[in-house]
Amino acid sequence: MLASSCSMMGAWGTATEDGTPLLAFRALDWNTDGPFKDFPQVTVYHPTPGSGNGHAFMNVGWVGWIGSITGMSSMDMAICEIGVSFPDDTFGQESRLGIPFTYILRDILQFDVTIDDSISRIVNADRTCDLILGVGDGKLNEFRSVQYSHSVARFFDDKNLLPLNETWHPRIPDTVYHGMDWLCPGYSVVLANQIKEHHGGINADI
């Protein structure tokens, strides 16, 4: 199992500049001494229409990488993820038996049309390790983060975002975000402060 550490955010409505439609980001917070930085690759797939192989999507990864941890599709769907090294008891159990999460995320990009499709896919999947997933739907202007493990799949928007901590992970209107991990005050508070500072003016440049 590989659970990569990162940060993510989805912002829309009152959080964005002039009510810009959904903006989402995923930062790959990995060790820069490793080999990954030397072999980046953006791959765009164009399945033949009517072939049953889904629709066009872009996969951001590395040479030889066929799973997905970051990407978007022609259906205005986007995915991201964060590995969880510091969970709490609400995550339940992990398992090494199941569908690798990178293939579930790729299937979301390749086959799903709406965020409801993705929610159904995640709920019904044979899940494995502790993660936080992110799924955005630009058509519906919606973003969900997912508390994900073998035994748990919980979906969060800006109204029910967890973990809830008013000091380092407060709920912010029209925003879903996670900094580096589930229980990670040092990173989460920095991200929260930046979101609050720019709330109402978040754009692609910021």
C-alpha cells in the first residue's frame, strides 16, 4: 500500500473571485530527494467514442504510471488524494486486499459523468488503506472530500467537513480543504489561514 501525502482544496461560490465556478487544487507534498521529480508526465487519453472505454481524460503522473492520483476529465470531473499517516478511530480498519485506490480514481476520471457516479463507485468499491480522496464536478459546481478506508467511506462538503477543530481546521463557507494529513494541525492551520485571507477572491492565480 502506498498512501502519498499531499494537500487539497475545492472552492466555489462565495469563496472564489466573482463567483468563479469550482476551482480545485492538489499539491504533491513528497520528498524532493526521491526519483519522482525527474520523470513527470501528463498523459491525455482519447478513447474511441462508443467503444465502452469511457471518455477523454488527463492523468498527471510519471512515465509508466497507469493509475491516477491527480487528473481531470472531459466531463469536468477532477480527482485528488492525500495519504493518511495520522488517522483517528473513525477510520476503522485498513486492508491490503481490494482495488488499489489509484485504479478507483482512474475509473472516476475515465467513466464517471457526475459526482454522484463517483460517490456510488467509492461506496461500492472494495477499498483498502486510509486516505482522504477529493472529487470535484465542475458541471454541478460541487466538491467532496472522502474519508476513505477499508471499512469507511464518508463524504464531506463545507457544511460537515471533518476533522472539525476551530483552531486548526475550521469549516469555511464554500470550501473543502485538507492539509497534508487527517490530524495535521501544523499544515492544516496554514492552509486554513490562507483560504480565509483570500476568501471571496480565490482564483487560479492564487
